Amino acid sequence: MFGLGGKVALVTGSSRGIGKAIAEAFAAAGAKVVISSRKEPACEAVAGSLRAAGHEALAIPCNVSQREQLQVLVERTLAAFGRIDVLVCNAATNPYFGPLAGITAEAYDKIMATNVGSVLWLCNLVIPQMAERRDGAVIIISSVGGLKASPNLGAYAISKAADMQLARSLAMEWGSHNIRVNCIAPGLVRTDFARVLWENPEARAKALRSYPIGRLGEPEDIAGAAVFLAARAGSFVTGQTLVVDGGNTISVGV
């Protein structure tokens, strides 16, 4: 039910954090994995460690905000493995921390183009070849930020809410071809990307008070959910947002 043997998985933003944990879990489940992020040495380091552990992995650097690089990413993956069975859109950006009243047009456009636009463009490149085989899974890494308001992450939250709707729309459009599209919405996970939140003692203490499970998330906590959605176990799940947040969204906090 949870095996990925014979599958090819492309994971963006997978040189560290949540993306890396997902790629490692996919490889452990039997998938051939493409590691992708902006810097080739970082990609190769992860792919090399997977190969050393006996898995099949390929490093392909890509800046997802550049559409021509997305095209090359897909072309190189297909040239190497012949197919893409699972796509994980994890790469994201958040260049602004503060109220919406202070955000610049440039920062807003960058957030939306990277976190939403690049996901759509990559899906449009990958899903058609899935549809030809009538089998495929797309997983978009969203955030619980897309489910609630934030005083300092408003633009990022808008982009992550849009990702949830993008998953629903793509799931509807491609469902008749047996393509499943879902989101995972992590809570606060201890990654470099979220360091500004969990390294701040006051913010960390506030977060912990609102997590019934009593701890922050780790990248590996998200990886298991991704394996479920990618595998046969999740074959009847589509258009959904799976919240993996230690209970944060059910809590009123303290």
C-alpha cells in the first residue's frame, strides 16, 4: 500500500528541509528520485547520499521562478527516467516578514510568482505525460498559514491559500485521467526556511502553547504524509489539503 517501487518522483526544493525529507522517504519506499533546488552542489550532495545508500537519484538544479528552467528540469528528468509518476512542488519563497500594509509590489509579485505561478507552470509541464498513462500524483506543499490570518505572513499566507485552490482546480480538471492532486499543509516545522519563527524564543514559546501534541514539527513528520499521498494507499484521495500540524489549527492557544 505504501510502496513506490518503479515510480519516478520529482521533488522541487529538495536539497534541504521538508523537500529533502520527502525525497529520502520516497527513495526508501523504492522510488527513483530527482533532487532539485537552485544550487547544483546542494542537489548533488543529497543525490549522492541517496546513491551511496543504494537508491537511484539524480540531481538537476532549477530556479522554479524561471519558466525556461522548469522546462529543462522536466526534459532532463524524462530523458533520464522516461517518466514522472509523482511530482512534489515544495520550493517556495517568502522575502517579506511584516504587515501587508508595508509590502512592496516586487516582494508580493515574487511570492505569488514563485509559490503559485511556478507550481501551475510545472504541473502543466508534467501532468500531460501522467495522463497518457492514466496514473500520477501531484503533491503541493502548502501551509497552515493558508488556513488562518497572520500579522506578519499575510502575503505568504495568500499564496499558500491559493495553492490549496490550485490543487482543487487541477484535481477537478485531471481527475478523469486518474491524476490525483493534493496539498499538505504543515504547521511550524524546524527548517531553515522557518528559522525566523522557531529560533525566536518568544515566538517559539507561543507556538508550543498552541500545539496540543507538545512539540514543533520535524521535516520527517511531513514526509510520511507525502508517501501516503504518492502511494496506492492514497489512490482515492484528491483535491484535498492534508493538515499536518500537531493540532495547531484545532487549538485556541494560550
